[in-house]
Amino acid sequence: MTQDIVTKIAVLGGTGNEGSGLALRWAYAGYDVAIGSRQPQKALAVAAGLDELLGKELVHGMSNRDAAAWADIVVLTVPYAAQAAILEEIRDVVQGKVFVNVTVPLDPDNVRRARMPAAGSAAVEAQQALGPDVQVVAAFQNISATYLKEVEHELDCDVLVCGNDKEAKRQVIKLARAANLHAWDAGPIENSLVVEGLTSVLIHLNITHKAKASGIRITGISR
Amino acid sequence: MTQDIVTKIAVLGGTGNEGSGLALRWAYAGYDVAIGSRQPQKALAVAAGLDELLGKELVHGMSNRDAAAWADIVVLTVPYAAQAAILEEIRDVVQGKVFVNVTVPLDPDNVRRARMPAAGSAAVEAQQALGPDVQVVAAFQNISATYLKEVEHELDCDVLVCGNDKEAKRQVIKLARAANLHAWDAGPIENSLVVEGLTSVLIHLNITHKAKASGIRITGISR
């Protein structure tokens, strides 16, 4: 990837609120973005909706697998129940790429209670499923979808970026900045259990305080 | 416990930096505080040191078991390796009490990498070990000891309070406030994995950014 070639980002499960919101911000920032979906027609429709917001034809729509094959950086925003199947589906076309896991293993019985899979977290599961040649990075799980589509709204939530590859984390921190978010290298992939679980804490706080978009900020370090 | 009786707080493992710092803040706020240690002489010495900072004889020193038996609220700040043994030692004398678990299951091989025990977290383990009649609350794990002993220094870190008993959490939130800290009810005891793991993230950030006391703040909710 050189500077004069635009980075291609695929957002798998990008028809949801979180995925389409991130896709919109990245397209707005100048990235070449594709929405992936199990149903390519749905991906095309969501892409067209984002283009309308952007006032330009910028966003592509494709199947998850085609989007993953096309992109330089692949972002997964599917519900946790769909994660294992989609990882299997795209495994061969993401080798050597940066893979950003946004998926959170929410417990359908109680989304306010953190519960991690046996591997430790959804992102650790993704790393295990995709193999060592994919640079899995966990990020963006705590960003409320509420204000994502207001592209210039500065969101009051930091992004904690976990992964084992420093250069991959550097690229994801750059993506966060492009989306008008402050991001921190939060350590190895295992630390994703903190960030995934924090989503349940924030849901609990939103419900308890009738808030729409609680978040976190790192304190005690100048930014 | 009625309003005119002063709450008695025991800080087990209270000879460490974190425990003695919390003890100091609570004694300063008017609570009746005891330091507990495996070695009562050491507890007495640390209590005397806190009294010197306070300019009054206020803090008691005892064995962990005596302190736990004496107190209304028992706070555990031992290293994780010592947790199972101390829970066994005090189990019978903490029945019916509020038990605040500050212990974090840091991985000695890499304190920057979060790793939870099979039960889910150290606090869930404590709840299982002490039984259903002890109100285990996880709190204060993310508070850096660095500035705790400057009792009027307002620490730039929120306290996330997890537990299954609302009234117990209310009491711990009150304790946090007395220590000049803002606290949030962060949901059920299982969410303690987030707060315990966050300690590794903050250690990672402290090392990376050469900071002394990184922390977190909840955003998006008026306080």
C-alpha cells in the first residue's frame, strides 16, 4: 500500500447501524469503501443510501466475500451469532490483510452482562479462526451508532485498539482518526475482552441513565 | 447500620499502596478503618504511619481475620495469588456483609495482557468462594495508587462498581464519594471482568506513554 493508492475498506455486515455509520465516515474522509452483506442487493441499497448522504457516488455494495476479497482492510460488524460462519466464508480471501473485529459477544439473555466465549473474546476467536497471517485488530466496539452518521459530530468516546501487530494497530488508529475519533493502542489482542465487555457496561449505563451514547475517555495522559 | 453509628471498614492486604491509600482516604472522611495483614505487627505499623499523615490516632491494625470479623464492610486488596487462601480464611466472619473486591488477576508473565480465571473474574471467584450471603462488589481496581495518599487530590478516574446487590453497590458508591471519587453502578458482578481487565490496559498505557496514573472517565452521561 503506497500513499498514492487509496486504501480500500470493506465493512462486512455493513448494512447495520454501526457498520454503515463507520463506512459513511470513512467514505467522507476519502477512503474507497464497500458495504458487504449476505445479500448483495441489500448492500447495494445501503451503499446507495450512503451515497445520497454524501452527495456523490462513492460507496460500493457487494457480497461479504466479494467485499473481503476486494479490500485492503476488512472490518467485521456482524452480530456475534453470525461471526463464526462469516469467518469461515472469507478466511482464504483475507490472508495477509488487516482485519478489524468490531463484533461483541453480547449475551442475548442479558445484553447488560458481559460474557466472553471460551477463547477469551470474539476478537481472539477471530484471530484463531483466520490464522496467524491475518492481522486481527479489535476496535470500535464502544462507539455508539447514534451519532455516527452525523459525520462531523465529534464523538465523546475513545477507541481502544487491541492486537498483536503494531503496524496493523497503527493503521487502525489512523482509520479512527479519519472517522473523527481518538484512538489508543490498548495492548495485545487478549485485551479485547475489556473492550468487548465494556459494551455491556455502556448498555447498562445507557439504560440506567436514559442516555443514548455513553462512552469512555482515557484520562491522565495528554493526547 | 444506622446513621449515628460509624461504618467500620477493614482493608485486608491494607499494607500495600492501594489498600493503605484507600484506608487513608476513608479514615480522613470519618470512617472507622482497620488495616488487615497476615502479619498484625505490619498492620499496626502501617496504621501508625497513616495516623501520622492524619495527625490523629484513627486507624487500627490487626490480622486479616480479626479485621474482617470487626468490620461492617470488608475490602480486599491482596495480590491475586493470595486471594483464594484469604477468602477461605475469612469466609465465616464475612457472612452477611458487603465485601469489596479490588484484587485483579494480573498475569505475572505479562501484566499488560488481560487474562481472566475460568470463573470469569477474580470478583466472580470471590462471590463463589464466599457464598450467596456475602454481597460481593467489585470496585476501585483502576484507581492508581500514585496520588491516593494526597487525600484532597481529586483523582481523574471513575470507579466502575459491579455486583448483584443494588443496596451493596449503593454503599460502595458512597464509599467512593467519601474518597473523592466518582463512581457508577456498572451492572452485575460478571461485568467485573471489564474493570479487572482494564487494569492491564491502563498499565499498558502507563508504560507506553510514560504516565503514572492513566484512568478512565464515563462520557455522554451528565454526572
